Amino acid sequence: MRSWLVIGLVFSLIVLPSYAYAEEIIQTVDPSKPYHCVYINLPQDMGLSEINRETEVIIETDKSQSPWTDMTYNKVVIEPKMLVKTPVCFYYNGKNEGDFTFYNIRLHSPGISKTKVVSGGLCVSKHTDVDMVDASQITNKTDICELLNENADIFDLRFKEDITYAKPDERLTKTLYIISYANVKIKVDLITSIPNDFESDTFFLSPSHPVAKKTFRIRAPNKKGEFKIIAKAVIQDCSLPACKKTATTILNVSEYSQRGLTLSVIPQNINIKQKGNVTFKLVLKNYDEPDDIHVNALSTIKIAPTEATIHLNTGEEKTVNFEVEIPSSEANVYEIEFKARGKEKEMIKTAYVSVGEILSDAKREAETIASLSGPDIKEEIERARKTFESRYKSAEYGKELNDYENLKTVLDDAKKSLSETETKESQSKQNAQPVLNWLFLIPVILIIICAILFFIYKKSKVVDQTYDYSYGTNT
């Protein structure tokens, strides 16, 4: 997810301090299509909620960092009170199932000396998936398909705000949301150097009770700076990577007073097992003058309501609930775009609901490893996949995680076997190389030996002739 800092502008353009933590989007792309576009939302993706004058933004990509895009430079001019969506497209015609790419999109505004980098990744796969991961997990060497396999959205963990501003020693209330439509028990802890009253807690979540909220108090340090607050959550009795999540919020301690409108979507990325309804909470807080905020939701599936208007006084917070109806139990990913618009500002955030993501991830990974394996291992993988798929279909959501771990063990063993085979083949080639080199040298050596023998022979003939001539003369 791209983290959006929301601010107001009064007399001049204000740029909030940037911070390092961010979530980015990795996703699959349809192998039957030739290209896929991601969208840059300006000025929002620059870390600004609004501008008060015409501003130029340069969108750049580097072929070494974003090899599938043909756009390396684009200049966009944005106007006050307008949100501009600019596509950056990636072309993968001729790529095969399992191919992947990393991308870096650099946003730079010379007029305000502001730079932001949006990262992400694409994986060519017929098994649709979208995940939000810590930006630090994505590099130009990351196997995006493998990263997707490790990140099923069994639950979402999210602070109400990405960033909060406070004066030194100020006391604040923070809110953490834990969301899951699976039958799971989740333990939550907090990691921070900031004084707080958070106590470790365990939550029981299910399709009938999918949302839990944890509220706690913190006290800002008495020195200025940016401080991380990290929540760590783990599904109990599960060792899968997908059973662990962290969420980060930033506390900015300064004399700055928060302004503008904040917008949070909860959850932002969640998986369900079968068709049904999913509730999204749109949390808005106004730090500016009283305003009427118009919110709406756009998707290919049914949403109620599709729009609403709420009045927010200065410092007031309100939540609008949207009910999304998932029409099918077939594996898929649905995108919902939420917009909030006031007199002087417009914001946008995107949320995702996936159906059957655990099974899709299992199929994608099993098929990839099987395609590289020998007949015996391929047969073992297929047998393990079918066993898991059968149990997945009959079990309640959350009760199949142990079966998924068993499949993962088979797949990990197969990957280890492949790695060992590759290592042996590499060593064999290295060992064979000196022998091959000597074989190439044998003709050269033979030629040199023949040349030396010929030279010795010729030399000896000259010596013999000289000796006979001298002997005859003396007689």
C-alpha cells in the first residue's frame, strides 16, 4: 500500500516531513493480456493532500529498475483542488507463466524540492492475487511470484492513522484494528520505545465476528523527531509466513499541528473463502474548518451505499460503513476504490478482497516447482496438492492451515532437492572445465613438441655435416 500523508494548505504550499516506512503493492498480471497499468495519484502520492498553485511533477522510471515499462519520462502539471490519475504501463507480451519484474517509479517536483519513490512488483500468473508488503521486502532481485505465495491475506492488521503529529510530552490515544474472516486466534504485541499502556492481547475472530479493535495510550517523547510504533500479530498454532503480520504507524513529535483531512480504509486487503458480504470502514477526521465531505465507492461488484455525504466539524471524526457483496466463491480478486472530496481537497484509496487466496497461492507454487522437477518429485507434489485441495474444500476457513503447512513442507523439500541438483550440476561443470581446457591444449602441446623435435633434428644434421667436412680436410 502506498502510505498517504494528508495535510491542509492555508497560505502557502506545505510539505510534511517524509518517513521511511511504506507498504507497496505486488500483484499478478493476466498471461493472456499484453500489458498492465498502475496508477499514480497526484498530488497524493507525493505525500500531499492538496496544492495551492500549479505544480509540475516529473514521473521517471529506469529500465534497469523497471524493465517492462516503455515510459521513462513523463511531465505532469497538476492544478489546485484536483486529483490527477496518471497511468504507468508495463508490457509483458511474450513473457511466460512465472516470469516476474520489479519496478521503481520516481516522482519529483522541482518547484517544491519533493521526491517520492513508489515501488512494486508484477508476476505473470493465471492465479490472480494482490498483496501489500513492506517496501523493504522488494528489491530488483526479489522473486515477486514467490513473495506472493508467502502472503495470503488471512488477516489484516492496521493502525487507524499512518502518521500522527504531537507536541513533546503530549498524550494521545492510538487505535489498532485486527480483521479476519477466518476462524483464528491472533496474539498481538507492540514494539516501540515510546511510553505506552499497551498490554499483549489475544483476539478470537471468525466470519460472524471479523473485526477487533485495540485502543491504547501513548506519551510522546520530550524531544523532536519521528518515532515508529510497530504492532506484531501472529495466528496461534500456525508457522506459515502468512500467519504473521506487522503494522507500523509514525509519531512525528514537533511544533507542527496536524491539518487537512485523514482517510483510512479498514481492512485494506482481506481474503475470504466463499461468497458473502465484507464490511469496509471508511474513517475520516477533519483538522481544517468545518466541511461537508462527499464519499463514494466504485467497483465491479455490488456496494451499499455507493455514496454518502457527512459533515465534519474541526477535529471531528466519523466512520462510514460500506457493505460489499462478493458474488462468487470462485478464486478472484476484487478492487474497490474509495474517494473522499471536500471543498479544497480530494483523496483516494484502494482496497482489495480476494476469494480463495490460500488455494490460489498453493496452486501457483506447486505448479511452478513441479514444472522444474523430475517425474518422481512431480508426482509427489501433485499428490500432496490434491490432498490439500480436498481438505481445503471441506474444512472451515482457518481450520485448513495445518494442512497447508503439510503441503508447504513437501514443496520446501522439492525446492531443496532442486537447489541441491543445481549445485551438483554447477560443481560438475566446474570440475569438467579443467579437463576440457586440457583437451583443447593437447593439439597445441603436440605441435610445440613436434616443432622442438624437428628443430633438434635439423640442428643435429648440421653438426654431423660440419664434423665430416673438417675430418676430411685434415687427411
